[in-house]
Amino acid sequence: MFGDLSFSHILILLLVLVLVFGAKRIPEIGSSLGQGIKEFKRSLKEATGDDPSPPRSVQPPAASGSSVPSGGDPKRLSD
């Protein structure tokens, strides 16, 4: 993808970056980009390493002759 870039192409890209963003903004952009990458890696590590326990399975309640109606409209407490 970037194999066709020569030294002159890189210099032209850097010149365009300096003209568009300014010389003072380029280090700020680089540091914020680096911090964003660090935060992304840290969140990936936390997401995969935080939960070592297996997920709990939820068992449905036993179907017995209870007085709770199943399905239909909900009961109103007062009319």
C-alpha cells in the first residue's frame, strides 16, 4: 500500500501537513493520537481480562400451579 512512496513523496506530504495544520499543531495532534491509541489498547485489555469467571446461566422459574397469571394483560391494582 505504502510501498510506492519515495522520499520526495514523504516530503510533499509533510509540507502539506505543515501548511494545513501549522507547525505548532502537529506535535499536539501526534500526542493526542498516541494517547488515543494507548486508551484504546487499555480498554481492550480491560475488556478481555476483567471477567475471568464464566457467565452465570439464568434458570427459568419452575412451572407449577401458582396463582400468578402467565401472559395476557397485566393486573391493575386499583381502578
